[in-house]
Amino acid sequence: MLSTATALIQATEEVVMDEETMAMSSFIHHNRNELDNDQFARALFMLTTAIASNAVDKATKLLLNETQLRELMSSIDEMESIRNLVLEENN
């Protein structure tokens, strides 16, 4: 359990220090005065979404084995299919 917690902490650090994440952060910082409020908000949203997405991806890969990951992806696909069917019936 301690090794998993340590791996999650390390994965989080990797996400935050990721080259793309740092480039996005640098862009926002250096261009903050040239961006209007909507552009600035979008840039922050994109940055936080990228960080969260990468963190969840790394955590999932740490916590699930290959079989569990395949089952999760299959469940997600099934839920998306059901959602699409429901949306089609409502239109």
C-alpha cells in the first residue's frame, strides 16, 4: 500500500512537471496580459483539464492491471453505446 501511494505521488509529480504541461503554463504566464478574460479562462481550463486527465490516466495505469483496464474500457464503451441509444431515442 505504501508503494502504491509513493507511485501515485511520483506520477502526480511527473504530470505536473510534464513538458507539455510546463509549456502550457509558460504560455499562460507569458501571455496573460495579451489574453482577454475568455481566452485566459479557456487557457486555464485547458491546462487544468490536461493535468487532471494525465493524472487520472497515470493513476489508472498504476492501480489496474491489464485485464482490469480492458474491462474498464469495455464498460466505458458499453456506457457510451447506451448513452448514444438514449440520445437517439430522445431526438
